[in-house]
Amino acid sequence: MYICPNCKSKNIGKIGTHQFYCWECFIEFGVKKKQMELYQVEEDGSLSSLDDIFTPEELARDQYVYGDV
């Protein structure tokens, strides 16, 4: 399972293959290899990347994993 990279919540839902949604801060994130990709869901349903506000170290997957993935 994953912890939200934005708010650190464990209230995460799986919405696709390697794609997750945080029910606390409404951020969608994907996991590719060892990196997270974060998106804000806009009112029209489109996604805006949030990767530019996080450093590569903050987006490292391993720090947001707990239990079995």
C-alpha cells in the first residue's frame, strides 16, 4: 500500500494499474519504476501535473510504501 506523497494519508484508493487516488487531498498519483507522478484533478476532470513542486527525492517511491505493494 502507499501513503499519499502530498498529505501523508493512508486513505488511498486504486483507480487503475499503478494509479492511485488520495481521498483526503484529492490528488491522483501514478507509480513508474521508482518514481511517483502526482496530478491535481481539475473541475473538468483533466489532470494537471504537480511534479514541478516536488523534488526528485520527494517523489522517490520507496518512502511512500508500507505493507505489501
